[in-house]
Amino acid sequence: MRSTLHRVRPNFALVNGSAPMEHPERITVLDFGSQYTQLIARRIRECGVYAEILPYWTSAEELRRAAPAGIVLSGGPASVYAEGAPHPDPQVFSLGIPLLGICYGLQLLAFHLGGEVSRAARREYGRAQLYITAAEDLFADIPNPTTVWMSHGDALTRLPEGFECIAYTENSPIAAIRDRQRRLWGVQFHPEVEHTEHGRQMLWNFARRICGCRGEWTPEAFIERSIEEIRSTVGRDGVICALSGGVDSTVTAVLIHRAIGEQLHCIHIDTGLMRAGESQTVVRLFREHFHIPLQALDAGELFLERLRGVTDPEQKRRIIGHTFIELFEREAARFPDARWLAQGTLYPDVIESTSVRGPSATIKSHHNVGGLPERMNLRLLEPLRELFKDEVRAIGRALGVPEWFLRRHPFPGPGLAIRILGEVTPERLELLRRADAIFEEELHRAGLYDQVWQAFALLLPVRSVGVMGDERTYEYVCALRAVVSSDGMTADWARLPEELLARVSNRIINEVRGINRVVYDISSKPPATIEWE
């Protein structure tokens, strides 16, 4: 059976335009380009309310039909009065649906309803003390004053008619506003970031007090609805699940098996680009712990052959993605009932592979989202497509996935191929595997593995001069990358102890023949990404 792969906004199952999972209550976040948009949605979900992200140009009529419990306007880098700045459908403000504007969203709210926004006499970035003048609804149960995080160069200088100021800072006389009759609120600061001490309570107040949501977004509720959705979508067809060895594909497989049992056919393809011992761990987990049949396929030689001479990271991803699909299509022939390919695509995979402004430069293509052929022999089933990483782990716990496995760091679909900058060869793979294993082992030994979001080694396409004993060497440079994050959308480099880094460096140089220099990456995301390719 052949079908066209359609890519639209995030749905539960992205198959020929099928409808998204139904959510009894949800809040819509309109994205105006803020680096924190995904974090806003994640924080609202932590309040027990499903939050979806839609582009800022979503029409008021579409929102009226969807009838969310609330709407949030994200921040953004533009100025409301600048030419080409993103603006929503003006009718959004008259829907009668509770609305919260954050930073740029506050300025849009004021600008469209007759207020005045001007360049601030003094820009405000960083922590500020917020003094609350109306300690109910949005600011219920919030200490006064409280610390908030500011990031703006413009300011609201005149309130729209019908609004009142409900909080201020020393630098911002109007830091929060509301019009209770029209159910509109706005804040100049960012309640979604950790630096705003009681920001989560503010978002809880909006979602639960103002919007009236009951908090039905739970792992158990998601599992129950997913099982029903999978059964109705798949019917009696067979599903092939691509087990990469990571948390996402594992939770995907266990969830689908819970729904359809023996209709699921799990296949693990050893691409030859895995971490040390990865494939053996996956096979043992599924066969011995979950008692789910698993077919393991060793395809390392094929992947390496097709990657020979390739240095461009996007080309690597496309080759790996195409080869993955090709192999699964071939394996599907062994299962006459197979009509579906299950993948562990997550919400950030989709968000990072699209642009809120429309066509733009590609940041990267995720192997589950970009680089797939237009025609497939299998239809896609993506039950985790609406979830953030921390939600996937919560679902995994509820499904009985071992905690030690759920705590594993994220691993990219293309594997070590995108952690070897330049051509991927058997020699370079072996060097990187050994260096990476040493880094992970030392993090565990120091008790720091669970304190970082992701940590790994990279092999750089440069050689440097070194001295070992009485001999000069000319060998590869290894880079170490470790970041702290809550969801992977933004990240800061991990301040690992110097003695740990020294020990890792010493072991890699002494134990991995072919590497004579180790460096540590101290870049944050943004502006850098977590992976180098």
C-alpha cells in the first residue's frame, strides 16, 4: 500500500490529515517568535492543562471553532510599531475567551485596543521586584513584592480604555494589566522562566482560576485516551515500531503494545552508529523485561557504506532517514498485516523543524520529521507527537518502564554520525564510542549523570600536535558537551567540577589511542544548539 506523507501542524497521529487527539480542556499559545514559547506551553501543562502552540496568524474564526479555555500571546523579538512586526487577527481580543499577553503579547494587547507602546526610556533585562496592586485572580497567592524576569526594550506608556494597572516595577510603571470585563490580562515580564520566582503559580492562576480548567492532563488520562485512539486508528492492521534504543521509541512501543498487543512488530536496527552496548541493552530490555517480541537487524555495514565520503550534516540525516525507511519497508514484507510505522516523534521535534514566520533557513531536520521521502509504503503513527520530553518520561513511569532507562540522556536519531564532524568511518566511530563511554562512566561515578540534561563526546575533523612520552603525536581532538535544561528547548552549559573534567580528559587521552586533546564546550542554547550538527 502506498500513501503520501502529509506534514501539517502537530497532531496525535499524522496520517493523511487525521484529526488530533481530543482534549476535554486546553489552552492555545499563539507563537510570535519567542524563544520561550515552548516553555510557556510546558509550564501550563505542568498545571494539569493541555497546551497547544499555533502560529500567530491563526484566525479568530478558527480559534472560535476550536473553543480553547484560554489563549496566551507569547513574547517575541519585534516591536509592535515596527514595519513587518507579527500581529494577530484583531478579532482575537473580542472572542470573550480569557487571554493572557506575555511581554510582546502585553504590548500587542495594548496596541490593538488603543493603548500606547513606546521605546522604553531605560531597557529592562534580568531580575526585577514586582509590586502587586491587585492581589487576586492572576496574582492570587503570590508574595508581594516578588521577583520576576524582565526582557524588553519597549514599554506600555498609556493604558487602553477599560484596563487597570495591577502591578509595577521601579523601571516599569505598568508591568501588569487587566480588563476583567473583557477577560484580558497582560504581563510585561516572563512568568514561564525559572527566574520568575512564582511564575508557575501565576500560570496556574490563569489556567485554573481564570480559565476554569480542572487539570485533567495527566499521564494516566493520556495513556487511556491514546490506547483508544491507537485502536481506532490502526484497527486490525499491524504496526512496525522502529526501536532506536532511546526513551522516546521505547515508550512509544510499550504504549502501542498496551493498545494492540501482538499486532505490534518491534524491530531494532543496529545502524552501526549506536553508543557502546546500546543494541544489546535494547534487546535485553524488550525480551526479558517487557516480554515483547523483538527482531534485531544488524545493518551497520549498509549505513556506513552509504555515509562514505559524506560530510554535510543535513545530507547525513537524509541518508540515515532514507535508509531507515527503506529497511523498514523491506522488513514490512515479512508481516502481511503491517500498514503502519510507529515513531517516537515529540512536540519539540516538530516545533524545531518548522518556522513560525513561514519559510526560513533550516536549523536542522530531525530524523523523525525532516528528510523523509514523499512516498512511503507505511503510514506514520506518532502517539507521542504532542508531548515534551519530561511528559514522555512521566508516561513511561506510568507504563512501567524502568527508572534507570527513563533517566538516560536523549540520543539523536542519526546517532554518532552527527557527533563525528566530517566523514563517518569505522575508525572514527570506535574512537568516539570509547571516549563517550568514558565520559558517561565518570559522570555516573561522580553522581552527576542525573543532574545534567545531556552529556556526550564529539570527534572533531581536526588533528592537533601533542607530546606523549618522547614522541610527538598528530591526532584527533575530542570535544565534551554537557548541558542543563528542563526540556531541551533552551539549555545552559553544565558547570562540571574541574577535577571531573580533568579526570575525563586524562582517561580519554591515555586510553583512546588516536585522541591527544580534549576541549569542553561552554556554549548555551540559544545561540548554539545542543548537538553540533
